Amino acid sequence: MSASAALGGFPNVPTSEMRPTFLPALAGALLAMPSAATIGAQQSAAPRRPADLIVTGARIYTVDDSRPTAEAIAVRDGRILFVGSARGARALQGPKTQVVDATGRTIIPGMTDAHAHLLGLGQALRTVDLTGTTSYADVIARVAARARQVPAGSWIIGRGWDQNDWGDTRFPTHDALSRAVPSNPVVLERVDGHAVLANARAMQLASVTKETRDPEGGRLERDSAGTPTGVFVDNAGSLIDRVVPAPSAAERRARALAAIEEMHRWGLTGIHDAGEPRAAIELFESLAKEGKLDLRTYVMVADDSAALAYYFARGPQSALYDGRLWIRSVKLYADGALGSRGAAMLEPYSDDPHNRGLLVSTPEHLEAVAEEALRHGFQACVHAIGDRGNRVVLDAYERALKAVPVADHRFRIEHAQVVSHDDIPRFAALDVIPSMQAVHQTSDMYWAGARLGAGRELGAYAWRSLLNTGVVIPNGSDFPVEGVNPLRSFHAAISRQDERGWPPGGWHPEQTMTREEALKSMTIWPAFASFMEKDAGSLTAGKYADFVILDRDIMTVAADEVLGTSVVSTWIAGKAVYTRR
């Protein structure tokens, strides 16, 4: 689908082709329109209820092409009443109106993370955080410290290690971890969620031995004798997961609330939660009923036959609980991740010539679920990172759309990190949305070239190549894989540099986004990708009053200053859910 269609504009059709039908209809509509005097009389005659909130003194980027910038907004009943001049906003002020002076700061629409994991963030906030570790010894030290704080024999869970950030970039083995923490079973999830490291005690409880076979779509790392070394890639992680005790209902609720609070701190007002089981979705519904789900939550149903049958029978659900919850999409997986060499590649990895990655679902399964989604009015969203993974999904989507033709399906590929040159035009041709995470590029660029080689590297994180075909790119972080701060993705999108400004000029700078595109990728494009564009994504009269006040202008400051921007306050439905202390 084109960006103009996503934003409600006319397609690029020659004027001569439009004239026979479009212009007469437009002329008739203009003749039928009431005059400005009539409109003014109608407005003055109608009773005028004051605004609940007015914000003035701001530089407002509306992401509304009809009025790109403004200096004030007015809110009533949780929706935007007016966007424009300070004079116009003050005309809507009443004795009980809350008036906020933004003192020259910048306002943008509330940001939406178009691919993240709410409960994964909650777990990361309440378990052993391994992000930023620079060695295996650092990982072990953090786990050993937690072991001293918990009862003997209790499980220790952690997430965030990345061997690519260590001096030795090979996968770790369990031996040193097992020596340091012998009595507590330990499971440590890799930063991308596509591999886990288990100690000897955890493998013992899971009955993993030399004779344990690799499951379909998964791989156990082994030593030269065939003995498992402790790392389980993709579907192999289920061998350990099956014996890890599930968190209590109270703990899951606490995780969700902690994640929501953390998101508000970074200016996020919405999330596309990329795959949750029925129990998690029911938790979100429970929180929404209590008024505790202060977030526009677009949740994708995880690939489970019973859950899919239940939600397909229920039908698409939109804007439940005062616009807090949408349940109308499903999440599938085609392959693994690039960092753990599980992404499915058309040719072997350049740094592992016997490995082409893993397909974690069959093409037949992807096609079958996509067809069922079409029949029941649901959107399909499939994780695909490698060029083979992306091609398999595009092929499955093409077959499904031939079997069940639907015009406005808005199918998505989540990540679309490495795409063959031949497949880039297919996204627009099939109306498939590439849902990408700009910050992944700046995290992966140090080693992606070694994985891919020079030729495939040109199709990696190829935002400009895809945008030039007419698609839109909703942006995200994939947290807790990356940090929550959405401005890291904004900065990556416009610079393709890390936080230290490396490399000079950016990594393949020809693929950068403009600032306007980067802002849209965090606001109106996620709204379009979740069927919310009529209610969210821009500061437009009638839409939800979700916005963020920033302490600097991200649209004009130098790129290296963007990451120094702080959120002053975050507002959902015209109410502050976070204020900087």
C-alpha cells in the first residue's frame, strides 16, 4: 500500500485520468456546501461546552498534512477538540478548564512502539537484567549475586546477554555458570529471545542429555562429543521452558503494570504487542476493566491453535474499554534471529558456511493461518528476519490472498531485516507492511556484515529501498530486546549511527529516513498498521488526545542531540500519565 493511501491522500494518478469522474463530483460537492456565513451562524447558535484541557506555548508537530505545525491544542472528553493558534484555543476556555503553558517546548503525537513485548519488558524489569554485559564473567557475576538473594533450589531467570558484545563472540557453554551457581536452576534468555542458556541443574530437571534430539525448527549447541553445551536455539528452548515454573497471577499483573509505567516514562502511549497467549490477553482485559491499562494496546494473538480458534470465533475486537485494547491480529514465526544465526537465509551464512538458519514454521502452516485470518477479519503478522524467511512469508501471503481475496488486509512482516533485492517490490505489490525496528540496525551493524557478506548487506535494514516502493514502515524497538526509549529508533532512522556517532556519515546512509518520515514511523504509520488511523497517530480534531511534551525540538536539533531529549510529560486521553520530576 502507498504512503499516500496510508495517510488518506489521493494516489498519484494523472489529472487526465481523474477529470471524467473526479472533477464533476467535486464541483457538485462544492455547490452543495453551505457558505462560511451559514457555518458561522450554525456554530454561534450551537451551545459551546468549554474544553477540559488547553495546552499553549508549544511548537507542535501534528503529523497532520492539513496543518503540520501549531502552537496550541484543546481537549474535551479525552479527544482533541482544536489544534491551531493560541487565540483559537483560548476561545474554548471555561472556568474549569485546565490550562498548561508548555513554555516553548515541543509537542508531538503520543508515540507507539509498533513491535514490542509488554510482559517481556515487565519480566526484564523484575528479573536478572543482563543487558549491557561485556563478558561472560559479567553475566555469571550478576546471576551469582541473585543466587545469594533467593532460596536454595529456586529458579533464577534472566535476559539480555549478547555474545557479540563480548571479547569472545562464540556462544558460551554452561560450565562456568554451573560451577558458580550449582544448586539453583538457571535460564538466561539471549537479548533477541531466540536462544537460551541453561546451567547443568536446569538441564538435569529438563532431562536434557546427549541423547536429546534437536526439535524441528530448533538446535542444541553441542561439543565435539555431541554433549549439549547449554545453549538452546529457537524451538529448542521449549525443552527447557516446559519445566520452568509459570509466574503467579499476581506476579504477571505486577509485571504488566511495571512495564506500562516504564513505557509512559519514555513517551509511549501505544504498543503493538507482538504475540501473547490467551492468558496474557485476558490479563490485559482485566486491567482495562479496572482502568489500569493506560495504553493503546494492539495485541497480536500468539500462534496457538486453541487461542486462534477462540479469538477467530469471537471476531475482531477494536477499541475495547474506551480505546485501550484491540484484538484483531495474529502473530506467527517464520524463522529465528540473525544474532544467533537462526534467521533463514537463501545462501549459507558468510561466517558459518554450513548453516542457512532455521524455518521455525512450515510454509504450509503460515499460509493456512493467513487464510483463516482473512476469513475471520484478522490481520496476519509474521516474524521474518532472513532473506529466505521473508520470501517464504511473501509466498505464503500471496497464496493466501489468491485463495481469500481481501482488499484492505494490511498483512505485516515483522522485522523484514534482510530482504533479497528481488523481493523488495513485492511488499507494495501485495500490500504487505514491513514492520521494522530502526534501532536493530545500529545494534547489529558491527557484526551484520560478517554474517551476511557485502552483497546481502545491501538488502539489510533497507528502509529507503522499501519506502521508495510506496509502502509505509511502522517503527518499533522490540523491547526488551532493545531499550524502551523510542527516540533511539528515531535517531537510528535519521542517522544510521550509534550513540557515539559511529560510523561517520552512517552505516549505508543511503537508507536513512527523513525526520518527517521518522516521526510518522512512530505515530501515524503504526496507527495505519493497526487500523487506528481514524482515531490515533496525529494531533487532529476528533482523535484521541494522546501527546508527548519534549524538552527539545527533535525535528531541528542536530542528530547527535536527539538522544539527549527528555520527556517532560506523557498524556493519554488528555490526562497526564507521566510527569518528569
